[in-house]
Amino acid sequence: MKYAVAFIALLFVAGCASNVLTRYPDAADGDTGTLIIKFADPMQNVHVTLNGRMVAQDKFTERVEIRDVPAGVAHQLSIVANSRSRADAIDVQREFKIKAGEERVILVATPPRSTGYWVYEGLTWLAVMGWIIYIAAEQD
């Protein structure tokens, strides 16, 4: 039974998203700001480019923070993310300006879960519960 509890605890921890913290490549010595990209739900395979330069590649995250973004000029932002568990991919192209010392937040909506995700989750839950019941019955 102790192995069943450890296995279930491992399942909860194994797939956690992490925040991405990075700096703008070739950060200017002048005025800068911070750009925060916030997804509604954690997304897998997140790729972010700023002015054509990769700042995050193939990340599983809910938040990307880019520091030292040059202030006062127009920036081109591209966000692409895809996951088997989502019905659609994310493809956001946006132009923005940032002020000196500003912390600008861009919110990104995430698509709903796919049908395949719910089938997989249901079958996994049934398998885990069946395994726990089998182990519990075997010990009696």
C-alpha cells in the first residue's frame, strides 16, 4: 500500500509547469522594461520570439518573464504553443511598445482541452484506481 501512495504522489508532481525567467538578448544599456506573458492555463511546447530572436524554446510553462526589454521602440512578439491535450494551437503575433521601468503583462487565452485528453485522463484514472483496489485486495 505504501508503494501505491508513493506512486500517486509522483503522478501529481511529475507534470508541473515552471515559470520561465529570461533576459532580452543584446539588452541595451539605456532604459528598459519587463514583459510578462501569462497563459490562462499551463501550456506545453511554448516558443517565444521577440524581434525575431528566440527568448523561450520548447518550455512547459504558465508564465514567461522577459527582462531588459529596450524601452521606447516598437517590438514584434510571436508566441507559439501546441499540446496534444489542447484542441487547437496558440499562434499570437503582436506589436507593442514598453516604457522605461514598466512591467507590461500580455494575457494569452488557452484553447479548451481536446476530446483525446479527456479519454486519456479517464482511462488513466480507471487504471490507477483498479491497480490500487487490486493491491488493497491482495493484502487482505
